[in-house]
Amino acid sequence: MIATAAAIDDRPSAVRYPRSDGTGVPSPEIGIPLAIGKCRVVREGTSVALLSLGGRLQECCRAADELAAYGFSNTVADARFAKPLDVDPRLAARTPPRPIEGGSIGGFGAIVQTLTEHGELDQGLIFAA
Amino acid sequence: MILPDVFIDRASPAAMYAEANADAKGIVAKVLEVLGKDMRNLGLMPGTSIRVGNVFAASRPAANLCPCDRSIILRFIGNITPNCAGFERRLGADGKIFEAQARLTVQLRFRVDGSKRSGWTSIMTVQCRLGHGPCQSAVRERLGLCKRNEDR
């Protein structure tokens, strides 16, 4: 994220840093800027999609493990960006997409819901925010 | 899912997220609620063994493993799917549900012919008809089914 913020020169940017423990991941020697507006699909399944924004990704993965024990095949994605929203067809093919965030009413879930205006979720999907 | 608009006392992040139902347990509960398949309300947790009626479809051949096909024991692994095409409810004259078919993800209890050895198959999906035996009464009650056809 630092490399991404440094690469942005034509508009303001900020880095939100968690105050508590995080889950360790290997860091590259040289930071690579992220593609703006692109999510990261952590795992792919066929029946339920969990779309996480912020620090709930690990809990989503734990929830996906438990849902898998119930027989549900899960997709888990780290949205990374609230805007611009990534319309990944792998997410649109899942039911039901469930945005998980630590925000408030009118937040990320509402942004995802705007996809209904353009028909991206009109595939017999159940959407819940 | 969002943080609720309520006062949450200061504690560890894990405890506060748990109180806000934003932990894995809360996420799972919400997904099951959205799907209308909160199997905990059905009393069907993974690992529960129930005896059901005839299994008429399975994701893999089960007949050879189950010599007693009219009353086999299933170890419940996955979710019952009451709202999908794999589940049918037939209504009696008074509107009460008296028959049900369900799609379950289970392990089947099997016996080896000619011996007392038994075991569990690998996980498979089966469609079965819930019967009226005493072992199923609690499940049928949870599903809102009549205990017997005569109860209609």
C-alpha cells in the first residue's frame, strides 16, 4: 500500500494503518503498486461469495472454512478498494455476495449494491449487505 | 455486514468484533440466515446422526454399501437445503406438510456383508425422503412436518 500511495502523484492518497495485531504475510523486497480498483480473490467457490473490505478478511476466511464444513463452496475476496469498485465476473457468478466491512450504514455494502442498477447482480443471486 | 450502531465497551479487538457479530461465527450465522437455511434451528449440526427413509439419489453409488436401503443411518455433514430444488414439501388437505425430500451432505453408515464390521463412507450428497420412524421425529418436528400421514 505504501508503494501504491507513493505511485499516486496526481491526487491525494492516505494509508490507514491497523492499530492491533495483523496477520503476517510475506513482503516483497521492493513494494509493487497495486492496480487501482482491483480486488484480490483469495479463494474461489461456487455457492457463496464473501467480499471483505478492511480488516475482516481473516475472519471471512475462517467463516469460509466453517461454511465449507456445512457443504457450501465459497469465494472469498479482498475488495481492497471501495471506489472504483471492481466488477470481477468471478464474484458476479456467486450467490450470495456478502460485503463484510467495519464501517457503517451507507458504506461499502451500499456501494456494491449500486451494481444492481446496472444488472451485474441480476443472475438469480441473493445479495445481502 | 457493518458495525452495529450500539455502544460496545472497550475490550480486545477480537472481543469487540465478536460482540458486533463481525467475527467468523457472526459471518457464518449471517450467511445461513440470508440463505434461509439456518440448520442450527433445524437441530442438524454437522456430526449429527439421523435415520432417514429411502435414499433415492446419491452423488456416488451407495447401494452396494448399504444393504438396508430402506432405513439407513446418515451422519450429517453439510446443510439441509429446504429452499432449493432438491427439497420438496407436499401439503396435506389441511395445509400441513406431511412429506419431505431433502438433499443432504452426509456420510453413510455401512456394514460389510457377512460380518459385524461397519464404517462410514466418504462425504457424499444424497437425496432422501424423511420417514416417520422414532429416530426422525425430532427432525421432522423441527422441519414442521406431521409425525405421521394420519395426523393430516
